[in-house]
Amino acid sequence: MSHLVGAILLDAALVTAFAATGRATHGEDALAGLWQTAWPFLGGLVIGWLATRAWRAPAAPLRTGLGVWAATIVVGMLLRAVSGQGTALPFVIVATVVLFAALVGWRAIAALVARRRR
């Protein structure tokens, strides 16, 4: 159970850190308006967890990570679009790459560490 809670919290923290970093990079206050920037991706993250049934294998890079990442991007961008937030191509590309590295990356590292321990 602790691995499940840890995976959920890590995913949410990484998505939130992505949003805060993006705001800071563009000269905006990283905390003011953070919810507005983060909520579409956090919504996508929830959809990704549900669609992949991530609770069954929360740290699996391919089975869970790819699906969670894809849903976070697709749903997040759709929610941004319908809420009047930007979805410029450069932003979509950066978000896709950064969130792939974050959401699939930690799972790949965890899998490598687990293999080495065996």
C-alpha cells in the first residue's frame, strides 16, 4: 500500500513541479496561479491512473508509465484548450518530453534498481 501511495504522490509532485517550473521559466510567480496551470495535467494524471489501472503495477514503466504519461498529455492539453489556456505547439512538445522523462523516467529507474537488487 505504501508503494501505491508513494507512486501517486510522486506522479502528482512531478506534474506540479512541471507546472511550477514552466510558470517560473516564463517570469510568472511559480506559486500564484499554480493551480490554474497544473489542474489540467493533474486531471489527465487521474484519468491515466484509472485507464491503466495503475494501482495494479504503479511502478511499471511500460504497462503503467506510458499510459499514465499519454493520458496526462492528451487529457491535459484538451482540458487546457477547453478552459481557454494555451496549447501552442512548442508548449505541447516541451510538455510531452518533460512529462515523459518524469512519469516514465522514475518508473524506469525504479525498475533498474529493482533488477539490480535481485
